[in-house]
Amino acid sequence: MTASKATREQLRRHNRQLMLHAVYSGLADNRAALAQETGLAKPTVSDLIGELIEEGLLIEVGRGQSTDSGGKRPTLLQFVPDARQVIGISLDVDRVRGVLCNMAGKIIAQHHANLLDIEGHPVIDIVQHVINGLIAQLDAPLLCIGIGVPGIVENSSGLVRYAPQFGWHNLPLADILTDCFHVPVYVANKAEMAAMGQFAFGMPNDSRSPVVVLLNSTIEIGMVLGGAIYHNGGDISSLHVSRHIGQHSETGRLETFLSWPYLKRRAELLRQEYPDTTLPITGLTFMHMQYAALHGDAAAQTLVEEITDILAQVFSWVIAMLRPDHISLAGGIVDLGETVLNRIMEKAESLVQPELVQSVKFSLAESYELSALGAVAEALQNELGLVR
């Protein structure tokens, strides 16, 4: 009895998602077209549309054109993106970023917390604080919450298996936040959320298999393959790569050569080799590197070349294994600019077939809210089946 009831509820939820997605994506704009598009019986369509109109998710917006055979002009339907709002949260080692969006991904409000400024407080308390700050700015009912976490996540349950940056091990994050805020909560790896954000809101609709390479405190890959998020990507920091310095070569973990502490130490060594460098002794940023390299600073140019050598290996591996149609570089490294992206592409062509590299579009994902927006997209996809 219970199983039968659950099945009927799941089927109804699925059919509601079909209706919403068809109207949202422009596949159908009236009841007859929805019945034809989804294969559902007209009475079922009418019943579900009535329910969605009553909830404010759809509205009727006048009459369409009659068919060639004549007959009654259909009543047109339109999705209402402002009927509900969604919260997206992205966690990093030093910051919690939150966005409040409508159901089309339009950012309505933002709220951030710097974890370094509030040491001693459990990270989960800071996450709840950021969510509360966004809830205070709601002007429509809250539909759901999405969370992006750097670490290993069990997506079906929202269980964070391992997030060493926060000392989390088997933390039921989705359950904790659902109990606190009484709405569905969806949790996934942060890089996967970045890929979802780029797929849903950051690139043309003809891209079906984008990959995001996210470089912040860790190096992670998020993938959308054939229009669906791939939930087994994530941290590749321990991947071994090779690099060359002068006549010497060495092999090490990816995080060894691209971590921010390493890059700062490398800049210090290059500062000794090139004493006229303009790279600052303290407060070094990727933007400093980019500016100095563009103005002929030998130390900065050497450092940028070493970074692109490593990233070209990552990109070529992604291209050879996954055949994506688009790769976006995300994180603080985007401050190095388009010139660096072009160098990565050039070097990748020497590592795999040039034709494979040339078939891929490349971009910088410059939004710092990308993972938070992806959390919004992931939540919308799970709750209403709306993305794309």
C-alpha cells in the first residue's frame, strides 16, 4: 500500500516536472501542445496545469493562433520565474558565498562570510548564518536550497563523506539544514556545482558537455556530460604531473605545483633570480602576475609559463578522456586573463591531437558566484526539473 502510494506520488511529481520544463524551455505553450509533447492524456495535463496555476508557477497569458483546421484558439501558458526563490551556497576554505535567485537564475541578493574573520565558530553555523541573511531578503516563498562543498559528497542523500578543510566526515549536511530551514536541501561537490552553473546560466544552449576546471584552494573538475551533471568528478589535486625547469624535470602532485603557497614560494625564488621584478614581496595576487607578465617582467612571465605548462596537461587529459565541447577555467586564476588561456590551448595542442583541441571552445568563468549559482541550478533541477 505504501509502495503503491509512493509510486503514484513520484509519477505525479515527474509529470509536473515534465509540464514545467516544457513551458519553461519553450517546447510547448498550451495544454494541447503539452499533451502532444509529453504524451500524457489531456485530462491529466489539464489537472496538472490547474495545480501549477493555483501554485503561481504558471499563468495564462491570452490566446494563441487556431490550427489550420480551425477550432478554438488555445490558451497560452507562461512560466513565472519570480513565483519562488532559491538559495545557493558555495563553500571554500576561507569564505562562504551565498546568493538568492529567482527560478531563472537572476541574482536578487548576495550574502558572504569570511571564515578567517570568524575563526572558532563551526563552519555549519556560518553556513546557517549566511542562509538566514538571505532568507531575511526573500520577497517570494523559498523553494529549496543548494550547497556546493569542496570534498566528497553522496549526492542522493546530501551526506558529506569527506571535506578535510572543515573537518567533516560523514556529515549529514542536507538533513541538518532541512531540519533547520524546512525546505528541500541539495548538496554536491563544489566543482560539479560550478559546471552546473556554467551549463545552466553561463554559456550558449548549444553546449551539452561542458567541463569546468576550478582552481582555488584545491584543483577540481566539474562535468556536464550530454546535458546531465556527472556526480563523480571533483578533486584531482593528487593527480601526478610533470614539469620542466631549465634542464631539469620533476614529477609531483598537481596541488604541489598549483597550490597558492607553492606559487608564492616559487615567486620568491624567481624574485632572487630576477631582482628587477615588479612582483610584490607581500600580498601577491594572480592580477599582479598578469600585469607584470604583460609588461615584460621576466619573473612573472616565467611563473605564468610554468602555470600554463601544468594546466595544459590537465586540459589535454580532459580533452582526450571526455571529449567536452567547452572547457571553462574558474577560480582566482581567471585574473591571469585571456592571454594565459590562449597559452594553455597552444600547449595542449602539443600534448594531444591538435584537431581535438580545436574542436573545443574555451572560456574564463569570471563570476565568483559561479558555484553558488550552480547550487541554485542543481536545486532547481532536482526540485522542478527546470534547467535547460
